[in-house]
Amino acid sequence: MTQRQDVDERWVYVGTYTHKGASEGIYIYRLDMATGALIPAGIAGGVQNPSFLALDPQRRYLYAVNETMTFDGQAGGGVSAFAVDAQSGALTFINSQCTHGGAPCHVSVEQAGRYVYVANYMGGNAAAFPVRAGGGLDPASAVVQHTGSGVNPRRQEGPHAHSITLDPTNRFAFVADLGIDKVMVYRLDLEGGTLPPHTPPSVEVEAGAGPRHMVFHPDGRHAYLITEMGNTIIAFAYDAVQGTLNARQTVPALPPDFTGQSTCADIHVAPSGKFLYGSNRGHDSIVIYAIDGETGLLTYVGHAPSLGKTPRNFAIDPTGTYLFAAHQDSNSIVTFRIDPQTGHLTPTGQMTEVPMPVCVIIA
């Protein structure tokens, strides 16, 4: 990839919902690392509901799910590929493919950039897409269908794959399924493009918890899962050789005295590996936990008001300096500075207006 013009700047991409008419597509910003300001740099328009985004490892290509129920006349949503201009941050559309499941809500790219993986929420399945030379996508090489239901008849009437997270060894894929209270585990077949089930094929969580997003610790020995309806964070020990998760601890994402309605959304570990953050929609906050460097266990640090409504997603820049909280229902991204010693979040005073932001990624 061509070197950026300024090492003190990074490109920020924001996925949005376009179906209500206010958003035009994927919003592009230049991040000023000195202040945390997001400076508008363009919009990639003409793309339908580009909600969740992912970059390939070299940051040459960006992939966006099209969170719809039909796409190009086919049942299911879509996934779209874009080329990234390193100097301007601009996105050029390459092509799209149907995801073979409704409402795709999460996308990941494996470490060599050969495959893109999508979780289809309403389809209750996950799909793999080979990447062509030049970053475009071939039709799905595999679709794995989940089955079952959960105890919540309104939210868990069937499977709802909510995210697909690849482990640091690039050998396993973990699909958090809100509808069946399981994290499904697959092996990455990078030759045939398939997703064979692992043994054991899943990890169960508490009934009704609704697993949503998962993240691995930088040390590769620990992983963390946030549950949407249970409002909890589960800490796992991870055996990278066996591809197995062992639950060690469950902690609350909400304060003990909170009695309102709230659901969890996103989860990230700081690049330092010292702190974990999770977002609460309803309580409208970011919960902060310190991570024990040896055991991976969590110790409560505090809650930071997110200063907006419904923090659907947030991102931490690669240096661990800033956290950007995206508020779907107040059309804003709020910038916080991270204290590297305590993990606390301090608002910088920077607030960026974005219509219905769903996902923030930083190149």
C-alpha cells in the first residue's frame, strides 16, 4: 500500500443505514491524531444500507454488508467491495455479491485477504466469499445454516447470526448467534473456501443472554463475548491449538442500580491489552474493565456516559489514543481520549454529525 501523506493522520470510515433517506452511504473522514477531530473527506454513495464494514489486512480494500432482505432481485442481503485510495481515502466500488441470508450485519476478512466472511442476522447463517485479484468478490463458496431457537419468543424464535470473528491464528471462525445462545465454531478451509464445523461445534451461554459480538485479546490467549440481552461480558481462556473456549468469568455491563431498558452492542480491547470496553444502548454508556495480564480476568473500572443516544458501535484507533462512540439514534460520533494508565475516557469536545452511524473503522 502507498504510504500515507502524513503519519499523524488516518482514514476513518463510517457505515450507516440509508433506508430512512438521511444517509448517503459510507462516510469518509480524515482523523487528526493531534486533536481527535474527524475532518470530512468524502462519501461513497449509491450503496444500500452499508451498515458494517471491514478492511483487508493491507487496507487496500474495504468490504461493506448491505443490510437488506433482498439484493439484486435475490432473497438475502449483499456484501460490497471497494478499492481504497491511500492518498485521499476515497472508495471506488468494485462489485457486490448476494449473502444468501437476510439482514447481513457483520463482516470479517481473514489475515491473508483471500476470503471475506459475513454473518446474516435474519438468515441465521454465515457465508464465505473468495476474494478475486483486485479485491472483488466471487460468489459465496460456502453457506453454513444454524438451527434452533432460544427462550425469548420475541427475539429468539430462530437462529440470528450476529457476528463472525476470526481467531488470531487464522484457523477458526466464531459465529455469535443471538437466537440460539451459542457461539458456533468453524474451521477456516482456506483451500476450498468452506467452513467445516469444529469439534466441539459450539459454545453455549446462559439461556436468553443473546451473544452478539466477540473480540480476542492481543495475546491470543483470551477472548471476550458481549451478550445483547443478558447485558454481560464473558471472559474466556482460549486454546489456540485446539480452537476451544473455556468460560472463566461473567461480569455485568450495566451498573447494579440501573433499572431501565438497555441492551449491549459492541466490544473492544485496547491495543495495549490492558483494558476492555463495551457499549450499552439505553444506559447510553461505555463500560470499562481492566484486564489481568496473566489470567485475562476482568476488574471493573467504571462507566463513561457516551454523550449520545444508542451507542451501536465504537472504535479505538490503533495507537490506543482515542475511542470514537457512534450513536445511531442521535446521529453523532463522539471522540474520547483514553488514559493509558487508568483506562478512563475523557471527552475531547469533538462531536461529528453523521446520519444513522452503525459502524466505525479506522485505517
